[in-house]
Amino acid sequence: MKRFALITGILLLFTTEILRVYFIMPFPGSQHSNTIGLAYFIDRNRLVFRLIGLLLVIVPLYSYLINGKTWSKALLSVVLIFYGIVFYFFNFRFEADKMFYQPKTKNFATVTTNKIPSDRLVIGVVLNGEARAYPIQVIGYHHQVRDTVGNTPVMITYCTVCRTGRVFSPLVNGKAEDFRLVGMDHFNAMFEDARTKSWWQQATGVSIAGPLKNTQLAELPSSQSSLAEWVAEYPDTKILQPDTFFTKRYDDLKGYDSGTIKGHLEKRDSASWQPKSWVVGVRSGSSTKAYDWNELTHTGFIQDTIGSRPVMLVLGSDGTTFHVWDRNVQGQVLQFEQVPGAIAGLPFLRDNTGSTWSFSGKCLSGKFKDHQLQSLPSYQEFWHSWNNFHPLTTVYKS
């Protein structure tokens, strides 16, 4: 009985520390099953499990260490030391918020004082007339940055393993909430709110565990582009600058924008429709569709329909900036073609009425002069991510 209690207690102590982190971090095999419910249960009750484990081992452990044979004392000593090592690493090194920290300072520059190279990718946000750009190489390390744009609180998020950039309102039930990075769910960053300790998916903004389960954060409009294209459209933008305290961390993401980073979790597969292939995911109401990035790069221009909505994808001359527009203008579905030789500042597209349009979706001449095309929520991300979090998505085939 004494030996059984000792072994059971030791196993409980080890499994509590290991499994609560294993299920929510990218360890081998940990991200392929639906184990968030179990992980959350262990995490919320870890103090209880630790207490039960200690109560089971304390009496037999004392007995063996005092009266046991030399080999049993040595073995138990090794086990205790090993548990101490496991406890330290799984509580102070392997947890997500012990690996990725929030910026200590948030400095924004104007176009004239900016130090970010113009070819870097940014997540851009415009609210109430104010434009701000957040370099992916910066927010990719931090995973989330809180800010205020146009007097509106925002939560800029990015998961490098899914290549998902999302901007959310941090208001939960009308109150501003603080979030910390707690782990991953199916390779997607997961946050924990400070008030209720619920867990939230970064790709969807949905709470998947805890008291607020199935609650959804309000997503705010954002777009991904090169900094040069963003500045061309919003010359008064403010640009988030790197926090010099994390220079080495940002350097670790060198090559991420182009997909050439060395890390296997973040490196792009240049083939199409592989787990790490790039796609453009588009959402139209309850319908979603995925477009192969390679095809968009090859054609620069795709016209299609998502559900009942006619859409158009266009790729900029920089090869990285893209837009997705609704082709229904004032009740008329337009057919577009690219204008040969179009350059920045000149017409980029022509529709079947003869109207010409800029890359930013504004009509420059013709029947719809000064009309702005409606943008659809669209994201460049890894195929495994879009497919996992939009299981009913359709796939574009030319």
C-alpha cells in the first residue's frame, strides 16, 4: 500500500506539471488532437492535483528516506531532483508567456522618422481617420500588442505558426480586458483574459475554454501589405518601431516575411496546397474560400464568386500586397481586366463600362468616378490554419 501511494503520488505530480503545458505548446503530437478541455481542467486544478500528490507521497517518502535501503534512498533522491527540474522548466521556461514578452515601450514614428524598411510586411489599421502600421516582424514575436487607434482600443495579434494577423477589440462584455499569451490550439496562438481566465483562439477570436466559452471578440478591419504600399495609401500613418530591448528576438524572425525563415513551424512550403503553403482566405458572410498564393502571384488577378457575392483578388506590383474587392457596384456586377503597363498612380484596372480603377479600389474615371470598392475580410495564411479554422471552406480552382 505504501509503495502504491508513493508511485501514484509521484506520477500525479509529474503528469500534472507536464500535461498542462504539453497540450498547449508545440511538442511532438500535442497539437493534432482536441485536448484543450482537458488542458484547461488540469491547469485550473493544478494546485489541487499537486496537494493530492504531496499527500500521497509525503508519508511513504519519509519512511523510505529514513528506513529504506541505500539504493531506494538514492533512487528517490534522483526522482525528487528530476521532479524539481521538471517543475522549474514547465512553470518558468516552457510556458508561452515566459518565452514571448510584451514590448516594454511602444514607439511610433512618422514616415519621415521611420526606421522600418519599406519592403517589410505590416498589418495596417484605420479607425476614425487615424492610420497605424504594425510590422509583422515585431508583432510576430510579441503575438499581441495593445494600442489605441482613432480613440478606439485595439488588440493587434499575430501568430507566426499559422501566419494569421487579426485585429480585435479588447472589450469583453463592455469592459476593456487584459490578455496574456497562454499557449497554442492546433498550432494557433491562444490567449487568456485576466478577469475570468478563459482561453481565446487568435485566429477566430472565440473563447474555447473557461467561463466565457463560445464568446467572440469583435474583429476590427485590418489589411496586410508592404509598408511602401501602406504609406502610399496613408502618408500620414504612424508606424510601430522595434523595441530595442527585443532586437535579438526580432532578428530571429528574419526571413519570415518572405517565408524563408529556418524554423520548420514558420517556413513556407513553396508548393501549392501543402500544410505550409500560403493561401489567401476570404470571408463573405458565412461563406469562406481559399485561393492559392502561387496562382495569385502568377496571374496577379482573379475574378470569382463566393456564395452569391462576386469578388476580385488583385496583387500589387510589389508581389506582396493584395486586395479583395466586391465586384457588385450600385447593383451592377462588373467584369474587370488589368490595364497593361499600369504603374503607381495610374489606372490599374478597367471594367466593362470603361471605368478605370486604382489598385486601392477607387474609380478614377468613367461611370463610377470616385466610387470606392467594398473590401472583404481577407488574410494571407498557411493552408493548414485556414482549413482547420474554416472546415467548410471551399477552394478556388481556375
